[in-house]
Amino acid sequence: MPPRAMRFPGANEPDPQSDAEPAPATWRRLAISPEAELLIEESTYQRRRDQIDALVAWAQRILTT
């Protein structure tokens, strides 16, 4: 029997205790190569900018060799 799917609350899911609609997320698209890109929430990019930039640089090296 397959394992049951687990739900993890996401940043864009409404709070079940609130009737307010969540604000729409702003996304940042980072080009990696002509065939690849990274789509990431702007708030996450701002929090982890150095790590994300390093990840993109690594992916560019891997995909262009």
C-alpha cells in the first residue's frame, strides 16, 4: 500500500483561522541557461540571496560544460 500524502502548510496557503485572502506572491525568474531557469518567491530570494546566487552560478557551470 503506498504511503499517504502529507500536507505541509505553504507560504501561500490561507491561514485556516482567518477569512482573509493571502497576498499574491511576487516571483523572481533567474536565467540559468537557454534551457533552464529558476523561479523563486521574491521574499525567499531576498532572505537567501547569497545562497541562491551561488546556486545559480553552480548550475550555470554544470549546464554549460
